[in-house]
Amino acid sequence: MNFVCPTCSITLQAEPELAGKTVKCPGCSTKIQIPELEEPTQEAEHEEHSAGEEIADDYYDSLPELNMNAVEHGPHPSKINFLIALGLGVVATFMFCVIIGMFPSKPENGDHTALTYIRSFFLERSWVQYATTFLMFFCLAILVLKLLNIRKQRRAMLIQALPTDIDTEITPQNLKAFHDNLLNFPKPLRNTYIVNRIRKSLEFFYVRQNNPEVAQMISSQSDVDANKAASSYSLVKVLLWAIPIMGFIGTVMGIGQAIGQFDKVLNPAGGEGAGDLSALTESLSPVLAQMGVAFDTTLLALVFSIILSFPASGLQSQEEDLVSDVDEYCIDNLLKRLNDGGAASNFGSDAGLLKAIGDAMASNQKDVMSKFASVQKGMSESLNNQTKQYEKVATAVEAQLSAIGERAEKYESRLDEDFFQSLEKIRTESVSAITSQVNGLSEGIQNLNSVLADLNGKQVVVKKKGWFGRS
């Protein structure tokens, strides 16, 4: 659905579901109400149908010259001015500190209130709090500029970049009219995703005059836009990394200074009054203050990092969706309307078309065979290398087995030798023990025989003693 801005006279287009809604003109920012849908008449349908049937008879006639360097188009649509973001970050940090400085300070002998705690949290900790706050506002300024840029790019999607009143088809003969229409847009609109993509596609079509190549070029440009959109968030990612690092730096500084104050805790007032509770409490105050600095800097950095991570991720996702919408627009409104004259104009005849197809197939087959030969050669070399490695492994295993066999034989022979030596030692000790026992027994028997010989024929009287030694 097409409509015209009454202020800047730019032809805009919108989806049917947006009929009746109010939008801002991407050229002059004027609020415009999208008109309601109207039923097309039979004459309009007939004119639209007949306009697509008029194709130039001679494809290679003189074409209108296309001036592709007429207008300077500026940087990529994803880029923003980081110097402006830096200035906004400095100004916002200064104003924030001024506002926080207006909060009341903590009384000497009183407790913290909410306002006094906020003042001391930001202004009375260390310089790390100021640096973290500046990095946060710098990152926030970048995200705000990115948000405004994305809204501008989204409004530019309403432009009818390829008006149908020029022609329903885009041919080399009417290409200049479509290109001039893009160059006549206001300067803010010439540096948008949709205008850049269509302008480059038309210029590529002017040079190549081939629909498949234009489709491939649009796909490549889509990858370029997506990569540049992702790289435009590099500084944001660096700042999201630097903010918690600043918090950790403050933690290390605070803990280091707190440790440096412990000598006053251990030796308060030069060693005098070490047992005084008030002196101990007074000496602990700077230590606790430095510990507060350590933990408060980390707390602030982590909170800022979490707060900024969500909008950064959301904006990057929105810009990626925008690039996808531009791709869809080019497919629906550009590629469908491109007319390069047909295959017969490019090749001249069916025979030429068949010859070109045959040459392309032969070239591709040659490339495939050469790649197959290189792959086969690589596989053969790899197989030879594997065979050599297997031979080395087999040789090493065989050597290990031989060494193991030799060690096993030596171990068995040593076990046999030790076993026989042990048996011989046991036999020798047993024989000597039995011999000594037999000799003792023989000597006892001989003594018994001599006693019995002496007692031969004699009577042995055994006297029994009474109670008091009487027999």
C-alpha cells in the first residue's frame, strides 16, 4: 500500500495491517496517518498487467548511463558517532555527581539515612566509583544512539524505494529511473540499510544484467551488513567487560589499604593502651572503612553491568532482525521484479545455451576430478604414513616382548636356584639336628647300660624316713 508524505512529497509504502495507523515520515519526521485500504479498479489491474508485458526487443541497445558516484553515501548504517556518545557520557557523569552531591551528608554522631548512604556510596568511597559511573554512562549513551539509529532504520522501511509508477518490472532500460529515485531521497534516508541495499543491487544489476548473480550479491551483502552490525557493538562489549574489572580493581585497592592499616590495630597509639576498648575501636575504624570501599566498588560495578547487559543484547537482536527484514524486502520487492531479458538474450540460441551448459558441466567435472585426485593422493600418503607407524609400533612391541621373555627366564632360573639352595639348607640343618639328638640318646643308653652292669646281683635298699627323721 503506497501513500505520499504531504510535507516532503516522498512516496511511502506500508503493510496492509498498518492501515489507519499513525507513523512518522522517515524524511521529515512529520506524523502521517496511513490511509485505509482501497479496492483496486479493473482499469488499474489492466494497466498493471499490460505494463509487465512490454519488454525491449533488442536487449543490447544503448542503455541510459547510470552515474554510480553522484552522491556521497556516508558510513555504514550500523555506525554511530562514538565521540558524541563520549561527550554525552562525560556530561551525564558530571550532572549525576552534582545531583548526588546535593544529597545531605551523614552527621558525625548519627546513623545513615537513604540519601546520606547514597551520597557516601558514590562520592565518599574512592575514584573507582567515579570511573565506573563514567563507563556506565558512556555505554548507556552508545545504546541510546543505537536505539535512535535502529528506529530511524525501521522508519525507513516504510519508504517505497521501488515505486510501481515508474514500472512494474526493473529492466536495464528503466534502471536509471529507479536509481535516480533513490538518489533524490533526503540525505538522512540515503544512509539506511534498505536504501543502501537496493542502490547497490541496482548498480550491480546495471553492470552484470543477470538475475542469479544479483541474488547472490544480495545474499553476500546481507552477510556483510550482519557482520558490520555485530561489530558495531564491540565497544559496548568492551565497556561491559571493563565495568566489573573496575569494580575488582577497587576491591583489590580497598583490601590492600585495609591490610596496611592493621599495624595500627595491633599496636594502637604506639603500644600504649593496647587493652583499651575505645583505642581498639578507633584503630579498627579506618580498616573497616577500607573494607567498605572494597565491597562497595564491586557491588556498584556488578549492578551496572547487569543493568546494561539486557538492553545491549536486546538492541543487537533488534538490529539483526532489521537486517533480516531488509533481506525479505529485497526478495519480495526487488528480485521478483528484476528482468534481465531472459536466457535467450544472454546466450543467443538454444544451441548456445546447451553449449554453455556443457562447458560449465565439463569445467565442474574437471574441477571435481582434480579435487578427487588430490584427495586420493593425500589418502595414499596418509595410508603410507600409517603403515610406517604400524611397523614402528610392531617392532617396538616385539622388542618389548623379547625383553620381557628374557627377564622371565632369568627370573625363573633365579627362583629355581633360590629354591634348591633353600632345600639344601633345610636338609643340612635337619640332618645335623637329628644327628645331635641321636648322639645324645646313644650316650644316655650307654650310661644306662653301665649302671645296670654295676647293679647286676646286687640288692638296692630304699629307706623311708618317718615324721621326726626316724626310720
